[in-house]
Amino acid sequence: MFDDIEKLASVAAKEERHIIGLMSGTSLDGLDIALCRVAGSGDATRLTLEDFTTVPYAAAFRERVAEVFARRTIDLERLCQLNPFVAHVHADMILKTLDEWRRPADSIDLIASHGQTVYHAPGMPGKGSPDGNATLQLGDGDHIAHRTGIITVHDFRQKQIAAGGEGAPLAAYGDHLLFGDEEADRVLLNIGGIANLTCVSSARNGRRSSCSDIGPGNTVMDQLVQRHSPLMRFDVDGTMAGCGSVLPELLDALLSHPFFSQPPPKTTGPETFNLAWLDEAIARTGCGQARIEDLLATLSQCSARSIATAIEALKIAPDAWVYVSGGGARNPTLMANIRRELAGGHTVVTTDDLGIDPDAKEAVLFAVLANETIAGQRMESGRIAGMPAVSMGKISLPG
């Protein structure tokens, strides 16, 4: 038997596997690398986060990706070149991190690579293009596997689209398997560039889940800060937003975007929520002379209100806790706004309370998806409302 196929069969048969989960979000801050020990599969999945780091991207990397990121008109040659380039950068970051952790590469069973999203185009009827749903992530898994010598599972979103989904939010699959509780319903809220949530009902209530993107999380706030102060990546601790005053007319204009009134499940991205969306609302409301602090305060309130509205629409018990992950979990101003907006009295904490670093959660969830692809099976149809029951990810062998 071909050695790599034999290795793949051996990994699938193990009682537990060491899997590196990778996540590179729309903020382009860096590569999240989560070393996970995963035992079992399906509802019996048990995961321990053994190590985690975020390796910052160099400015030159961000600039190269920005040439094609969320743009309708691009240089196709640059796009083709970026696919292996992103993979090589990620592979080198993995190897350097393993060296720092004193973990030999041959001790890792799998890499689960999300890749770098450069365009997300949900195109279901009434939602955009008539050509159907599409999404594109760069960072080819063959290059990562060959460079690291580790079997790599990658390009997770295509199978979900092939089965009729929009390619997001994939976090729901991992949330469902990892974070269900016997007695309490839970809301898993991730606030990255875009905010999304998964509601996982308790075993007592049938262990069913629902999920959806909500709207902008940090993406437009980050873009506004970068436009105002090119040396800043984001509003640290939400300090600038916390010093501003919400502009009611602008807030109403932002929330009038038709995406917010679409029923879940739905997906979106920076292709929709960006500075052009903000600038149009500013022009429409005559807020062109507003201070950046007031604009950031209004954007923060927009994110918080859309999140609270989405949670309240779940009509779950008020004692259901909301567990927050992603960069928004580190923003005290945004977190305070969410707590204020939630009328149901839900307790809002971070995923630290579940034993998962909020910054690591998305990378962890891709490790779970890779584990299911190698050792599990398709999730039962209907367990996640509106999401197809599929195993996801392509398998790349090192040799």
C-alpha cells in the first residue's frame, strides 16, 4: 500500500489524533494555529486544546492579499500566484511554531487548513448572483502537505456549497459536536470580521442546532480605523468607540440594509459590509463631518444591536448563556453594548468558560471538521437547521 494511504488509514483508526487547526480571517491580522488532541468523533468527540498561538502577518503579506481581497476586478495572474504563496507562508509558520513548541512534525497526525478567504458570494435566489453560491479560499493544501510532510485537510467550504449550502457559517458543525449540554441551551457567538452564531439546544430539548451569519462584526470598524490612521490595525479595547456618541440617524441608515431583514440561515462578508456601505449611509444622513469616535461608536452599536436582535429571534430561554469568541470578545465596548442591547437577560461570557481560548475557537472548529472527515461520518440530516449533512474537506497527502 502507498505509504501515505497507509498513514491515512492508521490516523483514521486511532483512538485520538493530534490535529493542527488553522484559521486566517478577513482581518488579515495573522494565522491562528491551534494544536488539538481530539478523541472519538461525532457526538462522542472530545477535544483538548494543547497549545495555541497567532503568528502575525507581515505587512507585505497583507498587501499582496489585499490586491485581490473582496475585489470584483483583479489581476488573474496575481490570484494564481497567491494560491501557492499563501500555502507556503502558512506551512513555514506551522513548522516554525512546531519548532518553538518542541513538537516534531511527525507527531502531528493532520493539519486542518481553512485557507484565506478572498471572496464570498452567496448567490441563492433573491440573494445575489443567479449563478449560485460561490466562495474562494487560497492556500492550496497540496503545497502545505508537501512542505510540512503532514497530511492536510483543506478547502472545507466547497462540499457544503455542492450540497446546497452557502459555504458558511461552518462553525455550526463544530459547535454542535463540541458544545452541546445535557440541560441548558447555549448560544455560540463568534465576532470576527463578520458576526455569526450557533444555537445548540440541550440534549433534553433534542440536541438540534441552528446557525446564521448576523452581519458586520469588527470588519468595518477595523477598516475605518485603518483609513483614519494607517499605522493602526484596529481600535484597541474599543477605546475610541467608547469615547464617542452614537449617531441615531446613521445607526438607522446602517441597519436599514436589506441583509438584516433576510431570514436565517444566511451568509455575508466584507463584499457587502465595508467602507462603501458606511460612506453611503454617511452621505445619506449628512454625517460627513462626524468625529471618528462617533462613527466608531455608531458602528459598534450597529454590530451589537444586530447581534442582540438575532439572539432574541431565537426565542430561547432567558437562562441560556451566550459564549463569545473571536476578536470582538476582546473589545470591552462592544461586549458592553451587546449586554445592554440584550433584553432577555442572557448571561454573556467568553468561550474561556468552556475551556477554549476565544481567539482559538475557529481554528479549533476546523480541527473538528478534519477529524470528522478522517474518522467520523456525515452528520445526521436535520440536526443543524438549514445546513446540509456532509463531511467536508479535501485530503492532500505529502508524497
